[in-house]
Amino acid sequence: MATFVLIHGAGDTGWYWHLLEPELRARGHDVVAPDLPIDDDAAGLEEYADAVVAAVGDRRDLVVVAQSAGGFTAPLVADRLPVEVLVLVAAMIPAPGEPPRDWWGNTGCGPAVREQAARDAGRTGHEDPFVSFYHDVPHHLAEEALSRERRQSTTPGDAPWPLDSWPDVPTRFVLCTEDRFFPPEFLRRHAAQRLGITPDEIAAGHCVALSRPKELADMLASYVAPR
């Protein structure tokens, strides 16, 4: 049995993972999905990591899974705890010393979004979240997700990412092939440039834990060595 530690993205809550949790438990695993203190202007990435570490407690056999902006927090957790696998799901990959606010320009995400939008009639990067984020999520779930959004403090974006290097932990990247927030081709390049890895791919939009929880659980469970 592994313990899956699920880290949500910007403006979100642990609820984001509520469909994935029972799928992982049905496969014999434990799950921790804390709310990060994203609406606290006194909290930065270190405090986000503190919240995750506190939620984990004395659990072991950890698989840390991060969605989107959670990619900035997950490696900090892996640097503090004995983590077996680190999994990035449609996630931002930080570089040492890089403030999160600079990630967008440093990686070329903006031009990649505009290029993809020119190919898909403006769906990628669309201002309507039902088009860009939740296009493959059942409508009632998308509405509930929007109702649960929280204010995202800008504090974590200002400080340099604190690690000198990526943690010495096996790392996987799950790419969503129908992602309209981070274009798939951009993420393939991003994962190769920053981590030297080839992503595993799943047919889903950005919010895969809401649209394809069973398929995502199958993929995550495959990363755990049999015991």
C-alpha cells in the first residue's frame, strides 16, 4: 500500500481530488489531499509545503502528486520527506532560483498558448473556464469546482524557488492531450527541457482528476512497485 499525497493547483482546494481518492482507495492505497493556505498573504511556497508535511504526519511509502501550479510545492515536500515517486500532472516545473511569476516568460508558455489558439479557433487559453479548463468535465462538476475556487495570493510568486536542484526522487509527468490551458506540445518540450523525461499521456483536459478519475488512478497506481 502506498500513500498518495495529492497537491492541488492555484486557486483550488483538496476537493479537486475527491473523485480520484476513492479510486485510489479501491486499489488498496491511502490518500492525503490537504487544502493549501493559498488565500493567506503571509504564506509562501515553504508554508504550502509545511501544510502538506503536517497532513502527511507519520505516513510512509509516499507518492506525491501535484496538479498544475502544485508543481512548485511538490518538490519541496519531496525534499523533506522520504518520497518514493514524484508525479507532476499537467504541472509547472520550477527551476532553481526562479520566482514562479517568471516561469511564464522563461518557458515561453504565452507564445505556445497563442500558437495553439490559432490552430483550435481560440479554445486554448479561452477566458471562459468552461471552454479552457472544464470542457470535458461534467457540467455540474465544473459548476461546483468554480463555486469552490479560492483567492490565490500573489505571495508565492515573488520569492525565488528555494531548492538548488531537483530532488533525487524518481519523477513522472502526466500530460493531458486535450489540455487547453497548457498546450500538450509545450508540456512535452517543458518536461524534456527541465527534467529530461518523456511524459506519459492521457486523453483529457487540464482538470483530469474531475474528467477521468478512473483512468488517472490506473496510471498513478502503475507507478507504485508491487509489494
